[in-house]
Amino acid sequence: MDPPRAGFGARAAASLLDVLVLLPALGIYVAVLYSLDANNKLTPNVEYLIDVSGSVFGVVYTTFEIFTAGTPGKLMLGLRIRDETGNAADAARLTRRWLIKNGGTVVSVAGVALGMNIVERTGDLIGLLIVVGFLFTLRESRQAWYDEWAGTAVYRRKDLESPRGFQPLVGETKGA
């Protein structure tokens, strides 16, 4: 029997924690922009570099899902991304999930980097569809669209751990 999957509430709480973790970085970003603007040093090129850097930072932050099977928010709440049966997901599956889930953001960042507003807006639209797909975690399967497409699901770590049962206190002894 497959372990129970984490639902909408736990996953939304993890996303909220991720936002809270990123708030200091956002504060620094805003403070730098404000300081440069107040001192008449915010040129279009500098603003462009700061915008691209901030966007890349956000994308890199989300890659935690590939390398640790969860963002810092998920990890703090004891959630892990696994395959649909609860077994550890391999790097290819986690990467596929990340690309589907964050594809809109990647397209938006590319649009910003290339200075192509239509590409950026297309990425935003894709991102909106992914947010709608997250609402599918309210269903019985508790999988977002990107989970279904990647063959993944999110579980509580405690539900994945098997009971240890009896453990001897001393090492094995050799018979005579």
C-alpha cells in the first residue's frame, strides 16, 4: 500500500515558508534599487542587470527540488518529492518535474534577459496555468498537474519511514 500523500494545505504552507525564506533577499533587492535610484545611479543597464540577477536567483532557489527532493519550505515541514508510489524519485524525474513546474518562470526570465516582452508575458501565462494546476492537489490523488506529468507526488517524511521493529542492543555473536 502506498503511503498517504501530502495535500493542498501542507504544500501551500511549504510555499508560504519559501516566500518567507526569500523575503530578506527581496528586501535587499528593493533596497539596492531604491538606493541607486535615490542617488541617480540607476541606469537602464544597471536596472536590467539587477532584474536578471534577481530572476536567476529565484530560479536557482527552486532547483533545490532537483537536488534535495524539496524546496527549503518543503524540507522544513518534513515533505519530500517522491515517485507516485512513494519511492525515491531519480534525478531525471525530479528534473522533469522542475522543468514542468518552473517552465513559465524560465521562459519569463529568458524574456527579461532578451528584452522580449512577449516572451516574458508568455512565461507569465504559463506560470498562471501551473498555479491553477496546483489546485489539483485538492483532489483525492493530491497531485498537481506537474506531479501527474512527471510521475511524482509529495509525501510527509514520517509517512515514508518504515518502523524499525526490534533492534538488538549488542552485535551478533558467533556460535560455537
